[in-house]
Amino acid sequence: MRVRLSDLSWPEVPVAPTVLIPVGSLEQHGPHLPLDTDAAIAAAVADRVAAALDPDVTPVLVAPVIAYGASGEHQDFPGTISVGHDALRLLLVEMIRSLSHFAARIVLVNGHGGNVPTLRNAVVQMRLEGHDVAWVPCAHESTLDAHAGCDETSVMLHLDPARVDMDSVEPGRREPLTELLPELMAHGVRTLSPNGVLGDPTTATAERGGTLLESMVDQVVGRLRSGSVDTAGSLVAPD
């Protein structure tokens, strides 16, 4: 079964599918990674999650990736396109309302941390309206380093090494994100790190990226199967 919604004609859409919507961003990821890194990772996770689930139990489709997010903290870097929280929220709300006409369940697979406040807001509202919708992160925040570091670089090396410029790799600020967050939110990433990197990508490997991607997929599959949703609209990891 083909799992990408955009590949199907309308008669081929199964009855009452689960639809995964990858949500990413278009923002700087240092001098070595492409601007669509978050979107590429979210789409890869969603594709693999759909393939891992049994279509005989519930058909699962992957909608086209939402390629723009709330990325104002990266706006000082050329190439970043941020639509902000209000526009992203409206898009999510209207997509969920539209999808609910044929989808039994909708899950937003998020690849960009800056989208989280909007995801929570939109999903909670949609659940109050009666839609079966939730969101899930591609990885726990404690798993991945802050931004364009070893882990994101490793995953992109695994997914598409031709799009990673390892000759331009250089470390950035390496303090924990919790320490950097107040200044980051007040002044943006460029004030903290002129090259846009928060972490150290110099040790990245495709092998590490494959392991990380497999872990992300397993986490999302586990949350989908558990079906429990917390008060912020996020699928909860099974015990």
C-alpha cells in the first residue's frame, strides 16, 4: 500500500485512515546543513512510522510536510522563512478540520522545537471541538542536542549525505539548551552563535544518524500504539 496521501487519487483513499502530518520549518542550520533539515527529518520519521504500522489494522497515510514553521529566533540568518505562531496555528486548525471529513485520526509529527507552543494550542482547541488529533515530537528534547549539532547532522548524513557539507562543519555554543534559552528567546540565535550552531557537529556520523532515526521512529510508533494523550495534546510514551 502506498502511504503518501499526495500519491493517491480520491477513490484510492482508504476509509477512516490515520493521517500523519509532518511539521517542520525552513530555517538556518549552520553553515553545513540545508535549511529544510527539520522538515526533512519530520517527513522521514512519518514515512517510516507509516511503513512500520500494520495497514490491515488501521490504514496510515502521510500528508505532505508543512515546510514552514515558527522560526523567529533564526530570522537574522538569510534563508530563514518563518510564518510565526498565528499563521501556523490557523493552518493547523483548518487542516485538522478539513482532514477530519475523511480521517479517523490525525497525528502531527513535529520536527522543530519552536513549533511546540502552537502545536499545543491548536491541538487542544481541536480536541475540544471533538477531533481525534494529537501531536508527537520526533525525539525527546533530552535526546537531541540543541540545534545543528552532532545529532541533527548525523541524521541528515544518514538520510541524504549529499546535502551535508562536512567541509563547512564547525562547532557552536555547547552549553545545555536550558542555559541558553532565555538569551536565545530574547535576542535570537545569532547573538548566541554567529554560525548558527548550538552543539558540536564535528563528530557526526551516518551510522549514529541511522541509530537516532530508528529510535525516533520506535518512539513515535510506541506512542501511537499506546494512544494516550496528555493535557497538552501530545501522545504519551508507553510505560
